[in-house]
Amino acid sequence: MKQGLRPSAVVGRGDDASKRNSDKPLLQVDSVEASYGPYKALFGVSFSVAEGSAMALLGSNGAGKSTVSRVVSGLIPATSGRVIFAGQDVTGLSAWRIARLGLAHAPEGRSVFASLTVLENLQLTFRRSLGKEAVGDALAAAFSEFPRLGERQSQLAGTLSGGEQRMLALAKVLAVPPKLLIVDELSLGLAPIIADEVFERLDAIRSRGTSLLIVEQHVGRALELADRVVLLFKGQVSYEGPVSELGDLAHQVLPTQGSPAAGEQDT
Amino acid sequence: MSTFITYLIPGIPVGCVYALMAVGLVLTYKTSGVFNLAFGAQAYVSALVFYLSVESLGWPIWAGALVAILLVGPLVGVALDRMLFRHIRAAPSIVKLVVALALLIGIPTTMKLLFGNATRLNPPSIVANASQVYHFGAYYVSKGEIVTVAVTVVVVALLGALFRYSELGLHMRAVVESPRMLELAGVNADRVGTFAWGLSSFLAGLAGVLLAPLFSRVSSLDFTTLLVSAIAAAALGSLTSLPLTLLGGLLLGIGQAVLTGYLPLNSVLATGLRPAFPFVVLVLLLLALPGLRGSMEVIDPLSGCDPPPPPLAASVRDPRLDRVARIGFPVFVAAFVLSAMTWVPSFWVFILTQGIAFSIIFLSITVLTGMGGQISLCQASFAGFGAFAAGQLAMHLGLSVILGALVGAVAAAVLGALVALPALRLGGIALALATLAFALLADNVLFPLGWLGNGTTGVSVPRPVIGSISFAGTRAFFLLALVVLAACSAVVIMMRRGMTGRYLAAIRGSELAASTVGINVARAKVMVFALSAGLAGIGGVVYASTQGSVSPTDFNYFFSLVFVVLVVTTGVKTVEGAINAGMAYVILQQLLSYIPNHPAWLHRFSGIEILLFALGALGYVIHPEGMVEFQKRFWTERIARMLDRRGGHQPSEGSGLGGHGEALLEGKAPDGWRPSEGGGLGLRGGAAGLDGTQG
């Protein structure tokens, strides 16, 4: 799936973003360090995501991309540093509290409950965030937007195809737009045509006012959507700025881009 | 037909009792992924509290029931969740099973410690005039039975509704698969988990108080045996379906009652098959129901958030410490043997020999669980099988005990393979349950047979004689046992270093991946199971020969449970873990037997070693590699750092944590992650470990 950068589009986005960045940031990550047991993965990562913008978080295998997203959503505690989301210091808060502040995180790999049905997966999210009465309407809306899910609503989510599982994850988000959506390797293992569809949905979600933090190894699609980029290298930020100024840097830092090895996990 | 119904009717309330326990099991499993073998022990706690408050404190029945069911029951569950299960929510189901095992043996001991060991006869019933009988045509039903049936049906219906229609039920089902993903949906997974535990524990309490009057006394053993029947019922519901579980319980209770009615009294079938009926059903169900095997584990997609397991101490050891160990270990062994042969009182040499026998049995767990990644709850049965075989051969054919040991080992290995062949298709929890059923089958059916275990009389096993050398003396036999242990350890170490060990490590990592590189997973599993059973058989013979005789009570199912917990406590991955466990087991037991009988409260401490081991296994929650293994790594790293500071030179590659971190980022596995080559090192390190347990 080699996809070059489309210069004209990138420049356009970059200009767009500079306007947005004058707003106060929605998410601010400040010298965050984190480790898995004795193995340290992040060495002082700082960046910020402006309200309404889309940030691409890029890096090669093992650079710490997934770790950053896990720390932000509260799945892993930061050993030092701070995370500020929507004006509130969320460092050390449990994941469910952060989620209730309006942060949605679709983790890498399967991000739906395999042992629940499609319907139950949606109900789980809708019932908590919309209340019991609104669930019916939200379900109807989700199924009209994703007819495939409607057809398979009583099927276990674990039996869906990879693409359908991503759609289910996005359907949850679409009904209740969060302030920030973190998507981790959403295109991983998908056929290009399905990946395109996933990114179209992401664009739609963004146009409803949700900021995006896109964790990707496949640079092309992520950069098309994003207006700013954070490049991670060995657990540290090596570049943060608008896509337009990224230039050749991405190719230098991301040796695996577009290569078959890009399908591996990065923890 | 009417006789059939006469037999059938008393089976219904018993079946309801099974169902009530089974529903509790299913609830716990559905909501926490824990196959809660301690459920019976929890029921026992409530039954005991109810008995004590009514009989000893003289409370009214309703007050005692209220406290036991609504207060003590849920509190126990919430405490277990907060202290233990919350921390292993994302752990593999085997880890959870071990913790539940530890509770199963730890809770009754704790109760004994708290409330003494008096026999408590005739538990009161929660129902007034429970024995009042109602007539329906020609049939009789007592009031107590009606209440039991009614409560069971109501409970199952309410739980079914909770799961199907409520938001909480949805959360409870989701939390098993991935607590972290549930948190991402904005739900407090901890609270859901605590509620689920409180609820299932309430059920345990209810079952305990309702069931107690069925037995003549309040005893934890009755509840544990009852639990196996409940497991069979739960298996029929594939551990998920509540209505099927209820049906399973009923069928089991009725089947047992009808069987009792029709089988002639005192026949082998009646005395053997009737108590074993639930276990036979369980084994058949495990083999026949495909749903039980496939759907048992859904992997948490967010398990990557957990840190990787720490490396074995032996693999991070500084080369300088290695040199010390290389000299220190032979010195230690020589000193140990020399002391045992000279100044150590012969009684203690006898105790140490017992320790060696247990060490050999425990090696079988090292092989099966540490290397094979499987859990068997019938290792004691294999040990008993080996011992009985050797004893019977010596008695009837005059076969030498040494030869008998070999035959016994082979017989146990064949039996192991026979158990493993069907169990192969199971693995994980299903395998543990199948082996538990086999252990109970052995206890109830095989061992009482005259030509095998010879019932309560047992079998005498002489000390061996080789040529003109007799090993009848305590010290001589000690030496022989030590040689056997060394040989068994060598086999285990060689196996771990060789291809089989690598195969097993691969299978442990991923059966699928292992089979794609051409490893015959089924063969490797049968082999490891057979070898493990054989080792247990040899250990059993050594133990029997130490004692001079052996009876089925020496190796009943309870020992199998204790053994697993013990070895897990000390470290299931290394040979020295097994040896530590063996020595600690006999030495602690002996030391604690010196506790005087009075004052009476002091006597309660006599069985406390079980509790200590249970507590150790609970440490599994924090250090899955085993307490001893954890200490060892802690100290080797610490000493290495100390040496570095003193010597003033750079830490050697891979010994410091920083080194691992860097290596990880470079994308290559740090040293400690390589499959351990530390088999031999494990034994060498035994010097320090043994010292620790004896000192």
C-alpha cells in the first residue's frame, strides 16, 4: 500500500492548521515517561493537540506510539510528566474517568468485545452515554449508516471481519461524538479499499467536531487527513509541527514505511 | 414406574442444591474468568457462621441467616476481589485457577484458626419444621425440600434476568473479556468486578446455609466434594448458560438418586459408582461437549498493557556470582550429605528423606506446569498409583522394590498418557477439571480395590536391597533417595535443555505457532504428561518405601491440590523450586507438630503450614514466577549491583535494567527474554535456596 504524499493537499491542510493552533490545546502531553515493568518505553514525550484538529502520531516499530496513546487514555500510568485533557489534569486518573471526560480510544487490534453481539457492543456504549431512552434512536441511526452492522446485529462481534470490526468501533464513536478520538493502527491488516473507507469515516467524525489523534505506521493516509504531525523515535519526539514542514523527515525516520514489516505490533 | 418416581423425587432437591452451587460457579466464571474452586470453601464459611451464631451464641435463626447470607457472604467476596482477583483480572485463566486453589485450601484452615476445630453436629435449618412432610398422592416431600427447590428456581430466574436485561449484566459479561476495554467505554470496571464477586459470594453463602442441614455436621470437606458435582452441572451448561446449568444439576441429582435406588446394595457398582457418578459425568461431558473447549478463553486485546514476565534469576546472574555458585553448590551438597550421614539425628534424616520423596513428586509438577504449561490436579494419585504398584509387586511376586519402582513409574506413566490422551483436546481449565475428576475417581473407585490400594489397610512397601547391600537403614536409604532425586533432576534438566524442552517452550508460547513450524503438539503433550506421571510414580515409591507402607489416604485428591499450590509458591519453573517445596513441606510440618496440645487455642496452629503455603500461592498475584524465584532474582540483581559499585567497572551487558530498556527500544529482545538456558543453573542455585528453607 505505497502512497506518496500529495503536496498540494498537504500544504492546504497545513495552512488550515495554523489557524486552529491559536486555540488553546485540547490535549497537552508534557514530558511524559512510561515503562512496562523494568522496560522503559517513553523518555519525556511532549506535544499538544489543538481543538478541532487532527494530529498524526507516526513512528516505526517500537517507537512508543501505542504507549503514548495508552498513557493518554489512562490504560498505563505515566511514571513522570503530565497529561492535560480539556483543561483538566488527567494524569493518574482511571481510564473510565478520562473516557467520561470525552476521550474515546480505539486501541490497536480488536477494539470491540468479541464475546458480545454487535448489538450489545453498541448498547454498552450508547446506554451509558445517552441514557436508556435514546438507545433505540442511536441504534437505528448507526444501522442506517452502517447497514452491514444492522444485518449482523445478533452476531458475535468476534466473528466479524477485520473491516467490519473497525466499522463497529467507529459506529460507537459516531453516535456520541467525543472531544478527542484516538485511533491506533486503524488500517492495520485491512484491504486498501476498506482502509479508504475507514479513513473516510474518520474524516466524517472529524467534521462533526471531534479532534483526532491518529496513530499510524502507514504514513500516506494519515498525513492526508492530519494537519499536524508528531514523529516519535525511540520513545522521544523527533519532530512536532505542521504536515507541510515535515518534508523528507518522515522518510528518514520511518525506515519501515510501506514495507511488509509494517504489519508487526509495536509495543 | 411408581418406584422410579419414588427414587426420583428425593433427587430433585439434591439436584437443586447442585444447581445452586453450579450457578454460583457459572456466575463467577462469566463475570471474572475465575473458575472458583474456592466456592465450596466460601459456602462453608457462611454455613459455619450460621451454625456458630445460632448454636453457640444462641441468636434467633433469622438473625443468624441474615448475618451469614447477607453480610458475611458478600463481604468475603468483596474482600477476595479487592485483595486478590482485582489484581489478576487480565491474567491467564491458569493463574486465576491457582489462586482459587490456594483459597480452597487456605480458607478452611483460616476458619479452623479462627473458630477452632470442634466437630459441629446437626446444623440447624433455615426453615422452621423443615422435616414436616407433605403428601402428594403416594409420594412424600418435606418442607425443607420444597423451600430448597423454590429458592433455587427463583435465584436462577433472577440471575438470568439480570444478565439478559440489565445494563449491569452487560457490563459484567464485558468485564471478563477485557476490563481495560470496558474502562475505555467509560465504565468503572473495578466496581463491576466487585459487584460480581459480592453477588456470587452471596450465592455461596445462600447455598452454604441451605445445604448445611443435608449433612450430619458442618465440614469443609463435604462442601468441596459437593463442588465437584456442581462443576459437572456447570459443565453441562458450558459454563455460560444458566438454564442448562439448572438442568444439569437436576439431572445429576436425579441420576444419582435413581442409580442408588436401582443398584443392588453393597455391590461394587453401588459403593464405587454412586459416589463417583458426578465425576464420571464430568469427564464424559468434558470430552463430549465441544463448546466447553473452544470458547473457554477469549484473549484480552489490551493484554499488551501488562509488562512482560521477568526473566529467571539464573539467566540474569552475573558471571562472578556464577563462579561462586559453581564452587558453592558442590560444597553445600557435600556438607549436607556429610551432616546427614554423621551428626544429624536419625529422626531428622528420616524427615529429610521424606522431603526428598516429595521433591521427586514435585518435580513432576515442574515438568508439567513449569515446562508444559498445563495444570494437573491428580499428581498425588499418580504418586499413589506408583507406590501401590511397587508394593503389590513386592508383596505378591517378591519383586525388588527398585524394579518395582521402575514398573510403578512406567505404570503411572501409562496411566498418565491414558488420562492425557482425551485431556489433550482440552487443555487449560478443562484439563484441570478432568484431572480433578480423575483424582476423585481414583480415591473413590480405584484405590479402595484390594489389588491396588487395598482400602484403608494400605500396602506395605519394604526398603530396597541391591545385591548384598541393604538400604534398610535410615541413613543408607537417605543416600539412595538422594541419588534417585539427582537422577530425576538430571532427566528434567536434560529434557529442558534438549529439543523437548524447546518444543514445550514453543507450545507454551503458542500451540498454533508451534504446530506451524512442524512440532507435533499432541505428541509433546502426551510425552510431558506421561513423564510427569512417571516422575510422580517414582516419588510415590520413594515415599512409600521411606514410610514402610502406604495407604490411599496418603495420596488423596486434597494432596494433589496442596502439591500444586506448594510448588507454585516456591517456583514452578526451576528444579530447585521443587526441591525447596519438598523440603519446606516436611520440615515445616515437623516443626509445627512440636506445638503443644494445650492450651487448646494453641493447637489450632497445628495445620497452619497449609495456610502458609496458600498465602505463598496468593503471592502469585504479585509475583507469578513464585516467591522464592522472585527473592532470588531480587538478590542476584542486588548483589550484582553491589559488586559493580565495589569493583568500579561497568555493569555487564544485560545485567542492569537500563540495558534491557535500551535493548527493547533497539527492537531486539533483551538478554533475559531468551528462552532460559538456566536449567542447570537452577539446580546450581539450589545452594542458596535450600539454605533459606532450612535456616
